[in-house]
Amino acid sequence: MKKYLLPVTTIVALSLLPGCSSKQEKAETGMKDFISAYETKLIPLYKEASLASWNANITGSNEDWAKSEKASFELTKIFTDSTAFKQLKELKEGGLVKDSLLARQLDLIYNSYLGGQVDPELLAEQIKMETEISKKYSNFRANLKGKELTDNEIEGILKSSKVSSDLQAAWEAHKMIGPVVAGDIIKLVRHRNMIARKTGFSNYHEMTLRLSGQDPAEVTKVFDELDDLTKDSFARLKGDIDSFLAKQYLIGINELKPWHYQNRFFQEAPEIYTVDFDQYYENQDPVKLAARFYDGIGLNVDAILAKSDLYEKPGKNQHAFSTDIDRSGDVRTLDNVKPDSYWMNTMLHELGHGVYSYYNDRSLPFTLRDAAHSFTTEAIANLFGRFATDPVWMNEMGLIDKTESEKIMPASKNAQRLQMIVFSRWAQVMYRFEKSMYENPDQDLNQQWWNMVEKYQMLKKPEGRNMPDWATKIHVALYPCYYHNYLLGEILASQWYYYIISNVSKNSSFVGENAVGDYLKEKVFMPGARYYWNDMIEKSTGEKLTAKYYAKQFVE
């Protein structure tokens, strides 16, 4: 019998295979053991911290904020374990964890521990500082002529009053939160930077983006591209806005001030087109409308609403958010609902976050039972929030008839286009100001804020003003280095919208289209964080993240 000799390379490969396999098995077994111990500690603390934060935001009481601070610290303390981090680092650098789910968890958990590799006392101090600032924001009410007003009431004045002196008084009353918190925020920024440097980053802004899976240079590049994409259109539209507002307030264009632009930050487009969307909602319940819409696309939200807190009350956080308490179905939203288009948008938006969390794949490991990235859940929220002022959606939801829908369609499209471009310019301010602030917190932040506002929003600083207006935006202090994700979310929302209307839904408003819910559950919600965010986007749309659909929808 003739013998056949194997090539030397094959013999070598076969001789190495058992050893490699055993090392890989050992590494992956080590990762599984780590995850088991990690989840045993993490999950109950995660739930406790989530509930404590929820209660504090509802009541605003010192007792509940103290409980929230303590629970947050206990959760954060997990990630300060240097022994656990060393084990993760060895597994990561060894490169032998090949199983896709284990490898993805390793990446995500490693980043969480990397951010915690500092003295626990420094993290405790950070949480304490954040808690104290949260309390000040939650309890602050603008004082106007001796009367305390909520943010909703201030926004109402800015939106409806035609008297410049009243607008100025309301705007300035709201801005008085700035001096209350500015000093604390600067101390917090320096503290966060110290933590970032101790973990090998130049500042907290860089650390936050990198640990969330984003390259700061790539994000800045996207913002530069969007600046180029929108600045000419914005300049033209700003001229239209100024002409309209000057006539409305019976003043010259050069007399327009920041308080004339109908909201506190010019982050929303003034109503310069002849559609008063609020009139369509004044006798409606945004909560019931949103619930009916989501149910119609196969994403029932009854369980979410049952645990939510939806209306104003003393001491309660005046803003809105969605939270996933346990990643096992306890999803809630906090709102301060009024019967108007703003809160219709907000309910659709927050429940968009909610369905992303609620319809996750509960068979996935805890770490992967989350959004692919924070901006991908923002994209879903934005995708749905836009419908609040869409005449086709309003018609099909029974709010207006077809004649009215067609009548307001041109102005509605112009209004939405204006809103998207106005928001894009506002997001430029937030992203670039925060980046600059963390790079140099000792600069004149008051002036730097207005430098950004003047450049990107074309608003002039009121003469002689030297106030910490940057500190009046709660996100700067308590949701740091995150705002850029709202704009990335808008870009992705447009990408998903065009994919859905081209491939999934026969209806541009999605109303009654169960296929929309099925698609989102299968392609977006159920995958959770198992894929890198751009890989998930490509799997769900056939393309990586691109701004071309945002441009197609709002700029071209």
C-alpha cells in the first residue's frame, strides 16, 4: 500500500490545534465564569439604582436623592475592582475569546471597568456632586414678578407673548438657574477630567466617547460635514425667521434678541409657518394617542404606561425620559404631559425609547440586553416623534380630515425642515461647547458659549451680558458628552425611515402597519447590543450610517 505524506505545514497546524483549542476553551470558560459572578453582583444593584433614581426624580425629596446617590455609588463601585479589571485585561489582550457573544460582552464590560479604575472615593465624590446639582435643577422654579413658574410655563410665555419686555423677563428668569449651578458644574468638570486622566485619557469628553464605542475624531468629522451641509440653508432660513419675527414683534431685525425666538435655547424652530399644531391636540390625550399608534404597529405599550409617571407634580423632574429598570420588562417613562404638539412629540419619542427596551431579546445575556448604542435608541425615538406634526399621520390617526391634511401639508413640510435644520445648528453648539469646556474648563465659559451660539445659531449675545447661560442647559451638567447622539439619532432616523417606506410599510405614516413593528423587533430591538452599532445599522438597512437620507429629507 502506498503511503501518502501530509505537507509539513499541515502537520504543524494539526500538532498545534489541541493546544490552541484548550487555551481558547480555558479563556472562554474564564469569561463565562467572570460573567456569572459579575451578573450576580450587578443585576440587583442595577435595579436598585434604577428604582432609586426613578423615585428621586418623581418626588424631588432630599431623602430619595440620598438613597439614589447611595445606590448609584454601590453600582459604580463594582467597576472599581482592580482584580476583576486585571482579569478582563488579560482575557482581552490574550485574544482567545472567539465566541461572538462572549467577545462582545468582553469588549463592553472591559470598557465599563476601564472607566472605573480610579479611587472609589473619587467616584463617590463625583456622584455626590452630580446629586447635589440634580437637586438644584429639580427644585428650581423661575421667579417672574414674584410668581414661581415651571419650565412649561416659561416656554408658554416665550411661545405666545408678543410683548418684548415680557419675553425678556421670562427668558432672564429662567436663566437665573445658571448662577445657582455654574460653580458646582465647573468643579464637577474638573473632577471628571481628573478621573479621565487617571484612566489614561486626555479629558472626560474623550473618555466618554471612546468608552461608548465612538472615535471623537470621527464624530467631529460628521459634525463638520453637517455644518457644511446645513450652514447655507440655515442662513437663508434664519433670514426668513428674522423677517417674520421682526414683523410679529413690531421691531427692527437688528433689534431681535435671543428671547424673541420662542423657546429658551432656540433649539426648536419658531412657528413662522401658518400651522398651529397645538390646536389639533388641545382636546386630545397625547398618552392615549401614542398608545393607540404603537399598538397599531404591533408594539403595545400598555405595560410601559402602567408604570410610568406622566403628569406634573411639585418637586418632580420637569423634563422627560425613559428608563429600563431591570432589562427584563420593567420599562417606564417620566413626562409632564400637556395637550399640545410638543408633548405629543415627546410621548411618541419617549415611548420609542421604551419599545426599544421593552422588546429586547430576554434570552440574551444582561450586558447585551441593551441598545447597540445610545444614539440608536435616540434614532427610534426621533423616528416616531416626528409624526406628531405629520399631516398624513394626523389624518390617519383621526385628528384631522383629508382636506385639512392636504391644506396644511406644504407649511407642515416647511416647518419640519426648518425644525431639523434649526436643531442641527443647536446640536453643533452643544457638541462643540462641551468638547471645548472639557479641554479647558478654566477659560471664559460664558463668552465661549456665546461664541458658539453666534457662530452656529446666528444669535447675538445681549449687550453687556456676562452670565453662565451655558449652565442653564441641564444636559451640560447631568447628561455630559451625550448631546451629539441626538443629532446622530436624527441622521439614523432618516435612514431607517427611508428603508421602511421602501421595503417594509405601504404607508408613509406607519399607522396600522404591523410589519413595521415586526421589522424593528427583528432587525433592531432583538439584536440588542450583540453587534457593534454600525454593523447593526448595516444589517438593518444594507448600509453603514450615512447622512445622505437626512439630507434628502430635510436639506435638498
